[in-house]
Amino acid sequence: MNKKVFLDCGTQRGHGMGAMIEQYKMDSTWEIYGFEANSMICNTGKIKFKGLTVSLMNFVIDTEDGDAVFHVSQDDDGGSSVYKDFAVQAGKAMRKHKNESTDQVFIATLKVPKINLGRFMMANFDQGDYILVKMDIEGSEFHVLRDLLERHIADWIDELHVEFHQRFMPTESDESVKELIKQLESRNVKVVLHN
């Protein structure tokens, strides 16, 4: 029997995970995995979340395994990234949104293990499984999705809910987002954009 899998890449405090669990009426037949690089806001291990067993892991989603330097913005509810400039810009944007001073945005750095998302998928699932992915990985979505496309692992994803962060990435644009979506959809991936 094919599995039903939910991969939450960029779990943060679990708000998006909870919304997806409710939206898709997930039950105990689903395998649910959460990946969050910021260990300051997310516990790890098998936990109960909305009555379901969830495997939470402290990893940076990447195209290779190893270690990464992760930059945590002062407002740790978002904006933290492996890209320091991204974390600074996102931190300033969040502080501005809250009408707080943007003069200083403290950045903490953490050493965090990286996980190759494609390798994880190939080791744990089959192409025939129903795979739902939520991806909010603060700029890393570009190289991770390109890697999944290049290696034909994107073909395994049935539905991708993604937040693109091109506004903070100097080498990305609205056009590069459109091109990635076009490539994903050509592989029969249903793409749902989040902001």
C-alpha cells in the first residue's frame, strides 16, 4: 500500500504544520515529518501534535549532508536562514512591520546539521507514495528545488506548498520563481504559493 507523507520543511513553531494537518484532514495513516533548523524554537524527536505522531528533526534542508552555519534573526519567529544577509534583511523587515527600531538586528549563529532532502526522500519513500511538501526555508528553496528537479526527485512530489523569498535573494527574481514553478508543474507537481 502506498504511503501518505507530509514533509514540513521549515516547521518553525508548528503553525503551518497545524494548518496543513487540518486542511488535509490528516490522520494516523499519514507519516508526518517536520524539519526546523532553529533549535531555539523547536523541540526534536517524536511528539504528539494535534493527536498525531510527528517526527521533528533539527536540520537545515539542503542538497547535501554535513553541517551549516544558521543565522537567527532577533525576531526568531521567522527570517532566520543559512544566508546571513537574508537573516539581517528579514529581521529588519519584521521589526519595521512591528514599528520597532531597525538600527540593530542581532544575529545569533548556530551550527546545525544539514540534510539532503532528495536523499531523505529516496531512502524513506517510493515514487508511488503520495508526498505533500510544505517548504518555507528562507531562501534555500531555490537551490533545493533545482536539485530535486535535476535529479528527477521532484517527480515524487504530488503537491508543494512553498513560500519563495526572491525579495531577499540578490540572484533570484520573479522571473526565476515563474521558471521554477513552470518546471515543477511540467513534472505534474501541484504548486501552491504562500506569502
